[in-house]
Amino acid sequence: MVADLRTRQLISGRWEDGEATSPVRDPATGEVIAEVVVSGTASCAAAVDAADEAAAAWAATPPRERSEILRRAFELMLAERDQLAALITRENGKVLADAQAELTYAAEFFRWFAEEAVRISGDFRSAPAGDKRILVTHQPVGVSLLITPWNFPAAMATRKLAPALAAGCTTILKPAPETPLTALAIADVLQRAGVPDGVVNVVNPHDVGPLVSQMLHDPRVRNLSFTGSTEVGRILLEEAADQVVRCSMELGGNAPFLVLSDADVEAAVSGAMVAKMRNGGAACTAANRFYVASEVADEFITRFGATMDGIRLGPGLDPASQLGSMVSLPERDKVDGLVKGAVGAGAQVVAGGRAPEGIGAFYPATVLADVPATAGILATEVFGPVAPVVIVSSDEEAVRYANATEFGLISYVYTRDMRRGLRIAEELQSGMVALNRGVVSDPAAPFGGIKQSGIGREGGFDGIHEFLESKYVAFEL
Ligand code: ADP
């Protein structure tokens, strides 16, 4: 067991017991890290009470004060980066280098939105008919429910908390049951940074569906920000409909990675390593399908296969490991099943392809070639370290395959010709495109998807507006 952890829920500034407790396990060893509170009906209701009671005062706090709290949270998170990163590794399984990168990224949301908190602008103009003035201001939406997944337990929490607090909303954070400790540690950082009682509450229900439904049916909850699967997002959109709760949704992806005939293959392989292997492939932005032009396919597959084959698999806390454990055995078995299905359909294993014997949810870096275009793995979000490669004969074919999905989060394109790349970027049906890059995420840029990958944007100038309502006042002078 790890000492000095926050393991109780946070309600109205107090760390409280809940209705039960449950162990959080290290997925690399199965060892219990801590017993953590499990929230029931009364706790979830108390969290809404607390957020509601704190709402008016927080909305009225000077923006500069909110900004400075967020800035202190940024500094505290960076000062405590190594301990927080180790905690992420313990409960999530990812390697320390990935956890540290996540921590830096997560802290940056506090810095970015500290800067945005004091720049919420409005609008004042004459109506076209000249009969009145149009004054537009922005006000906080109100109590916001923030639901996060286990893959980036710190960054997904700060990406929601930071704009919510900057906008003047109070919050109830519900982390994934697999990774509650990081969320509680971040709430502790915010508390030490000076967030008033009730502005940030954290609950950890395990009877998730009914208890989130309970909160979404409380008329005081006005906003839902969710990151997770499209399947759960769809349920939550329905749940939110009854009280017409405003929603922003970051849902699943099925990112295509296009290597065009003129691509710099070495650069494409480096980009593929990041796009596929960042966070062990457990990212909604992870490259999920590789469409490679026939002219460069042999070279790409050989080099990519060799690089993936060299990835060292081992416990996340061992600095020699390059790929850690997956978050759980069911996740590992799902990935294993997808690989077996593709091989059964005729795919060739170029690297990895088999779960190692022994304890822990490990799966090796895997490359599959000759994957039939109809294989199930190309239509499923793998969420693990597996790269299926399909050879294509033209840009048009690559774009057609890339767009043949209900998802539209991100696409990757490699080409030496920027005009060709930009043209294809326009044709790709996704909210984000990485052009000759393996990663796009940046707190200063709008992150989000189209089609069934989501509604709304996080980060950038858009992010704070997920937590603001426009108010229009009409008057004559
Ligand atoms: P993942 O596949 O990444 O685990 P999920 O969509 O299952 O994605 O989970 C993301 C978040 O949604 C987690 O916090 C999880 O507890 C929560 N969740 C899962 N099912 C529901 C539900 N029916 N209602 C509300 N939240 C849910």
C-alpha cells in the first residue's frame, strides 16, 4: 500500500468516507495500492448540494482570483510531477516516461486556462436595423458534471476542471473506477492552490449508470463534460435529455494514418511510433489503421515492424520499460482477440502478436501486414499497441478508406508535398489532422471530433466556451 494518498471522496472541501470502499490495483502486479472510497446515492446527492451551494460565490469571484488559483495549481503540479507521475503509473500501468509526459500536459491546462480566465470577452454593437443595441456577455453555465476515463487520469481531469473553474463553474468530478487516486490527488492540489470549498467535488460511484443518471436528473446540474466511449456517450446524451443538460462529448476514435507515395518513410515511421505507441496505444487519438501507398509499403512495413519489435515490454515503474502493462486483463484480452481475428482473416504478424505468459496485463508492440480491408480490427478502436497495415494504390483510395467510419476524431497524413497534404486534410472527415506529425494535442488548440467522435471542443479558445453561456441584452440608448 502506498502512504500519503487521498483515498476518500471530496465533498464541500472535506475528505469524507463514502458508502463503501474498494481496492485499487496495480495492473502490472495485481497488488492492492489502496482502498478507496466508493460513493453511493447519498454521497452523489451531497456532491450536487455542495457544488450548488458554492456556485453563486464562485461565479462572482474576480476572474483574476480564479486565474491565480489555476496558476498556483499549475506550479504545484509541476513541483510534484514525479510523485504524481508515479501514482499514474501505479494505478494505470503506463510507463513512467508516458506518465511524466501526461503530467506536464495535464498541468499545462491549468496554465492555459489561468490565462484564459481573465480574457472572457463580450460584444457590443448596433442592430442592423438601427433600432437597438446588442450587448452580449458570457456567464458560467453552472454546476458541471465532469466524467473522465482511465487512459489519461490526470490530463482528462485537468482538461475539464481548468476551463470549468476559469469560467466560474463549480464541479463534480467522477473519475474512472480504475484510476480514482490520480483524480483525488489533483483535487488535493486544487484545494492547496486555494479553490474554495464546494467548487471541486470528487465522487467515485461504482454503480455508475444509476448514480450518474441521478445527478443528471437533478435540475441543479446544468452541464455535462464527458470523455469516454461513444457507447456510453450515447447513453449519457439520452440521460441528459430529460433536464436538457448541456453536453460536451469527447468520444471514441478510429484514427487513420496515411502514408502517401511521396512520404519520407523514416519520418513516417517515427511519427507512427508516437501516434501508435504514446500511452501504449490507449488513447482516443491513437493511430488505429495504417493506409500505406504501395510505392513505399515494403520499406514502411519493414522499418516500422523492426522498430516495434525492439520495444521493451515490462512493468511501468521499471525505467528500462518502453511499453507498460495495459490497464486490466479484460482490456488485454480484447486486444488479443482482435489480433487473433485479423490473423484468422489472413493478416501476417510482422512484430509481436502474442500475449506473454505470466502475471500482468501485458501485450507486446504488434504490427500486422496484409490486413484484409474488411477485418474487424480496422473497424474497432483497438486501444492497445497494435498496428494493422493496409496497402493502398492511390490517395483517393486512402481517403475513401479513412473516411469509411462512423468516427471522426483525428487523422494522420505523411507526404513531402504540403499542398497535397493540405488538400487531403480538407477531405478527411475528422476534427483534427496531424500533417507530418505523430501528435497534435496541445492545451492551446481545440481538441475534439466530428461524426460519432463527439460534440464540442476542449482546450484552445473554444474550451472555456463549453462552460459559458452567452447572454444577450437588447436596449436602446
Ligand atoms: P472506456 O472504454 O475508456 O473505459 P467508458 O465510456 O466505459 O470508456 O468509461 C468512461 C467513463 O464513463 C468512466 O468514468 C466510466 O466509469 C463512465 N461510465 C461508464 N458507464 C457509464 C454510464 N452508464 N453512465 C455514466 N458513466 C459511465
